[in-house]
Amino acid sequence: MSIHIQNKSKQQVEEYIDNVLALIAKQEVTKEEARWVTEETVNGFREHVNPGFLAYRKTVTEGGQFAAVEWSDEGACFTDINGKKYIDCLGGFGIYNVGHRHPKVVKAVTDQLQRQALHSQDLLDPLRAMLAKILADITPGDLKYAFFTNSGTESVEAALKIAKMASDRSTFIATTRAFHGKSLGSLSGTAKGMFRKPFLPLIPGFRHVPFGDIEMMRKTFESCALVGEDVAGVILEPIQGEGGIIIPPVNYLKEVRELCNEYGAVLIFDEVQTGMGRTGKMFAAELFDVEPDIICLAKAFGGGVMPAGAVVANEKVFKHLFDNPFMHTTTFGGNPLACAAAIATIGVLLEEELPERAAKVGEYFLNGLREAAKGHEDKVFEIRGQGLMIGIEFHQDEIGYEVSKGMFDKGILVAGTLINSKTIRIEPALTISYEEVDTVIKTFQEVLASVSMQ
């Protein structure tokens, strides 16, 4: 008697799996295979992933007759299933700091894979210890202990729990326009109403104040103390990413540090996007000469090869996990493959001096984009950034979407979707060449000139 899985026979499912695995193993695909992959991808998203993605992505034309399906990548670029090459200025919102598939990161992961992929959960795993030591050496101030995660929102969740344990308090101050993730605790710190409203009420105790407004931050600390709801911690992105590349006023972060010291609160820097060299320093905290109690990492932490994240904290706050290290755990966090990728990534960042390179190339990029936007002040409101974390803000959301779509058609990928394009982000690999930067600037200028006012 044959086995049936839902509406398909066991044989049909096995044949489909074999076809997919055979495609994965291929170095090159035929036009017919590319067509099949595209059709399966669009149909799969429509029927089994989420049809909403097809409506909002600039990579799919109206009616879904054509879709750009990514297939391979290298350096600062990726290639779609039909062989079209794109300069990647989205970079998975900051994942590819050392480039796509950097050989040293790939080698570290594949070498580790030959020995052991995941750890036993009971014996001591060596790479976790070694990576934690490296992080203690390179992070600001007296940050010493590391807890490893799989993503940015997991890093934020861990940081919030550590801060609660350290302070025995439950009030947190976050800022408007902040983005810290979409799991329940992280979402409580996130400030975007569209993401929050369907899940209210969220974790109680979060207060949001305007980013950059130190007086409002001070008054909130005072108010919380007066009503007996003392602040456990402040969570901030040193430079806001999802909020539109918002750089804080001079001395703002130092003054927040002083407030945390005064009121005995934990200062958490969410460096999921700003960390690992993106802003011109290994960590944005160094730009502002501020030492947080906890730093959250992810995105580029795994070198664009493995999902990986970390929370690094000083002993004062982390020691509360010593008595029972099982108070917060994760099955896959700190696995050998992720640790191998992170160790290699840090090695590449240091060896190739990529943070320093991000500062130089970022300044060149920023100046070039501003020059290209001259004469289009009716469309472009502001171009701002730090290192290779750049935001182009338009007067209208629709203009931003048309620019991002126009650039995509010409082989440049930047952030910007149908519902969120007023500020498009440019976050390429820190290895991007000056020639590639010039191409992006030239394309931006051409597309901007061709976009009509709505």
C-alpha cells in the first residue's frame, strides 16, 4: 500500500525533492530550468509562503508575469536565476559587511562542517568559549561575557531579560522610530505602530520618548522614580536604522549614559545593524565614546554565511545568570557552524581593515549621492549617513519607491518597498569597490532625473 502525504504520493514528493536537490548541486542552470525555478518560486510564495510578498516587492512585476529570483552571490553583488547581476546596496539590511560568501568565512564553516555541525548541549563546546574571548577583547569598555543567539530579535530579548535580572525592575525606556525586532519583548521596544497594534497589549513597562531628546529622557526617568516604577534599562540604537538612518545629536548618548549611571539603570545598545564595522568603527558605541552595559549583535555577525547573533555584557549585569545559566537558553545559539563563521568574520574585518574602509568609502559615497541629487530638491529632502549606512529621504513615499524600483531595473538593489520607501537605505558590503560606488551614484542620478513628481 503506497503512502500518501496530503494530496501527493510519497513518490511524487520524493521526485520533487530530488529535482530541487539536483538544482542546488548545479553550477549553472539552463533557460528551461530557470523558467521552472521562477514559476515554482512565484507559485510557492502565492500558495504556500505568503502572497502578500508578491504584492509589495519591487522584484515582481504587476500580475506576477516576471519575477527576479536570487540564485547566487559573490563580493558586493548577487545574480538572479536568469544570470542578471545586481550590485547589492541593500545587503540584507546590513548582513554582508564582509561581502557575499567571503572565502575565509565559507572555509571556516565548511571546515567545521566536516567535523561537527551542532553541539551536544551537554559537553563544553570550544568555539563558543573562543568566540566569547574574542568579543571580550574587541568590544568597548569592560564588556566581558557573551550569550549567543540566532538573530537580532533574539539578542534583544536576551538583553532585556538580563537587564531585568540585574536590576529587579521592569520599566524600560525606548525611543520613537526605534526598531528592535518583532518577537514580543523586542516588539515592545520597537516604536512602529503598524507592527505593534495587532499584538497589543505588549510586554508592560515600556515607555517611548523621542530619539535625541535628552530632556524628555531625563523627565521620564524622574517620573518613573516618583511613581515607584524605577527604570531597569534604556535600549537604543546608536544610529537608528529602520527609523531612516537617524544620527543622534552631539553628546546625546553620553548624556543617556550619565542618566543611567545616576538612576542605576542598564544601558543597552542595539548594534544589530550598526555593529561589525558598518559605521566606520567596529561598533558605533566607539563613534560616540560611550560604553554600554550590554551590546546586541546579529545580522553581519555571521559573515553573511550563517545566522548568528550575540549579547555581550559586563560582569555587573551578567553575573546574575551565574547561579543558574539555564534561566535563558537557546538550542541553536552559539552552535559550532555559527561560531566558526563569526570568528572568521571578525578576522576578516580586522585583517582587511573594513571598518576604516567603511568610513572612507562611506564619505565618498555620501558626497557623490548628494552631488547627484542637486537640482532635485523637490524630490529629495535629505541624504545622510555614517560610514556605509546611508539614508536617502524623499518628500513623498511614492518617489522613493519609483527611485528604488528604477534602480533595481538597472541592476542596483536598495531598500524600498511599496509600503516603506520615504527613506531608502543604502547598506552595501564594506568591500564594495569605488567603481561599483560610481555605478550606483550614476544610476541614482539617471533614475532620479527620470522620475516625475506625483
